[in-house]
Amino acid sequence: MLDTASAKQKLMAFAESIFNRGLTAGASANMSIKTDTGWVITPTNSCFGFLDADRLSVLDQQGNLISGDKPSKEFLLHKAFYDQRPDDTCVLHLHSTYATALSCLPCANTSDAVPSYTPYLTMRLGAIALVPYFAPGDVALADAVYEVAANHPGVIMANHGPIVSGKTVESCVFGMEELEESCKLAFKLKGHQANLLSKDNIADLKAKFANK
Ligand SMILES: [Zn+2]
């Protein structure tokens, strides 16, 4: 488990990289890291490109603010993953373009919402769950995420965007990047007779790489 100073350093580096690559705009993203004393999380209305280490919200293990600015109002969503996945230490939420675009489409299977054209999403996150729309900050949204979080480290919130949990900061961020790329592929391949991975291919990947 990281200490607060190391968690702050890591959060700043990854957040800036995410901003510089255009995966988030304005103040829409939030990210938290579990530490040996609680959590570090981006403050409400903060922008990933211009974070200040001294203003990052430091929370104790009960979620009380110890130092820094007021935490993101989406901390409830992050908490849903931490409560269901005790080994996970990082949660990232973005409004990245392709995953958010996919969140606005009708979904045939809410337990497996993103098509598997390549092995990498299955290897990193497994099947992606889609939860219904609720207004940002609504407790019902956190409850919906809580319901699926034990089996799904990657979740898309309808008409809103993706949220991903990971055992490490790296696995969380790389999982989110793969989710965004997989959604991008889904749009690029729309209208083409693209081959999906077979059920046997997926079962084989799950056996070898399952991130459960
Ligand atoms: Zn959001």
C-alpha cells in the first residue's frame, strides 16, 4: 500500500498524462488511490492537467477530509468499488469520448456491454457492465455500481461514462485505456462484417488472465 506522499506523486503523474492525451476535458474526471491511512482523491471541480499536490483531498479510512480541498462528489462511486473489491487500490472515472458515446447506445447485454474484437479488454478487465442512468452524485448511481462492482472492475454508466478499478494504479489506468480503445474499435468497425472473438477464445482468456 502506498503512503500519502507517494500516492499524491503517482496520481499527479498519471492524471497529467491522461489530460495531455485528450482522455478528459475540463473538470470532468476524478481519480482516487487507497493509501495506508485512507485515500488520496482529486478535489471537486479540479482539472487533471493542472492539479496541485497540496490541494489534493486526503481522506482517512472513514472518508473524512484530513487535508486539501473538498473531495470529488463522485467519491461514493469510488467507495462502491473499494467496498466490493478490498484488494483494489485505485479507481478512475473519465468522460472519455468513445466509452461515453457507447454509454448512450441501447445495450443488448448489460453484463457484457463492450464487444470483444481483440483479447486485451478481456485480459485487463473482463466483461464490462453497463448500469442505468442516474444523475451524477445520486446515491442510486453508487448503489447500481456497487451491485456490479464485485464481478466487474470495469463499468460504464449509461449516458455518463466509464469507471474502472484496479489492484494497482497502473492496472487501473491501463484498464481504462483499453476500455476506451475497445469502445473506439466498436465504433470504427460499425457497419463492417468484423469477426468477434469466439466464446471459446474468451473462456480461454478468462482462464489465463481473469482479473477477478
Ligand atoms: Zn462523471
